Amino acid sequence: MSLPSGTLPSSRKPLVVTTSDRVDAQLAQRARSAAEEVGVPYVERHHKLPLKKLLTDTADALVVFESSAVSLVDAEGALRFSPGLAHLRVKQLDAGVPEDQLLRVAGLREGERVLDCTLGLGADAQVAARLVGPGGGVTALEKSPALYLLVRHGLAGLERHAGSCAVDVVHADAAEYLRTLPDGAFDVVLFDPMFERERKSSAAFETLRRHADYSPLTRETVEEARRVARRAVVLKGSRYSQDFKKLGITPEPARPNATVLWARLPGSGKPGRPG
């Protein structure tokens, strides 16, 4: 739904896509197309329509397209997409330092295909893309429309690392998407679900938490992932959560001060490729 400049939705919306007030036809079309991807309103901006007014009158959150950036804005703050810690993790891999936990636990290899079921801000997907290299593939799922738009279009604006494959970002519910796949469609399936926890996090992570999907990971979805994964299913979780225990999963040994736990389950062992 595209609304002309000066026209606002008739009722308050959870999410609206707009642009900076310095907008040209190309930027407006990018933002309009993004809104259509997830079925939310697009509102044209002008200098007399500040973001604060949109948040007060029209939407709980905004995805704002700029010429070279994309941001997620709500009443509590703004998050502009950046590669974040993924950039540092990739630099470590480039330097030949094999200490990344994703590499240690998943053992990703060049040419493999990875399904990241919980994209979030895209850090693990970017690292996985570097580990599997240009001959591999990474598909990343995100159910939250706000995070999907932020990260899909944020990643599209980055220059791709010469040693990485592209990340194919899909707006989908992981449980439903897994059911559509054949046995062994991917080599490795990743989960980093948004577990509830009380500890205060960085501003970026707090924004992620406000807009993330909190659907619990179920045993049925984990079993579907094992069917789809030829080699392994890898999960991350908070030390302060009981979710691993509820799923009947034993995490890998970790340092006493580690706040993030990892677990690895065997895949189906069946060869296959995504369609």
C-alpha cells in the first residue's frame, strides 16, 4: 500500500516504510518496493513530515531508507544497519585465526550450503557466508518484517567480501519454511532464537529485542531441521535461559563465564540440495 505525500494511513500501523526527507525518485521506488515485499504501508516523506510526527500519529515503528543506509526507528531509539561484530569476526578469519565459535561448533566448510533460521541482525549469516566461500550458499530466514527489511536491504548495500557468497534473505517463518524442504536440502541448519532473558544488552540488541519474533523453538521444529540438515543442526542460546533444557538439548562445554551456549545435533546424513 503506497500513500502519497501528505496522506497518512487511516489507522495506526505496527510498521510503516518511509524515506529520509532528502528523497529522489530512485530512493522512493526502493522504499515503495520494500514496503510491498512485506505488505506494509509506504508513506512519502517531505521536510514538513518529521519522523517524530509519524511515530506519534501513524506507526509504532518505521523502516527509513536513505541513499546509502537503512534504519529501524521507534519511540525508544534508532538502529542504523551496519555489519557490526560480523566485520571483526570476518577479519579474524581472513587473518587465519580459527577461533570463531561458529567455525568451532558447526565446522563449516567451503562449498557448503547453510540455512540460518533466525537472521536477527545478520552476524552469523555474514560469518557463515565467509566460511563457505563463493562456491557455497547461505539462505537466511527472518519472520519479523521490520528486521527482515532492515537486514535484507542493509546487506544489499554492503560491498560483498571477495571470499564470501551472497546471503539470500527470505521473509519467512522458519518452522513453515523447513516443512517445504526435502531431506538433506542444506548441509548445516543454524538457530539463534530470541530467548527471553532479563540481562541488559547493548542498544542495538535492545532494538532487536523490541522487534524480534518470540515464537518458541519447538522439538518438532528441531526435528524438521535435523531432517533438512545433511550434516548438523547448530543452536545458540543464553546461559540464563531454560530453553535448551525444555528442548532436551545438552549444550557443548563452555567456559564458566560464557553467557552464550552452543549445541550441535547430527543431521539426517541424507544428501540433497535446495531447489
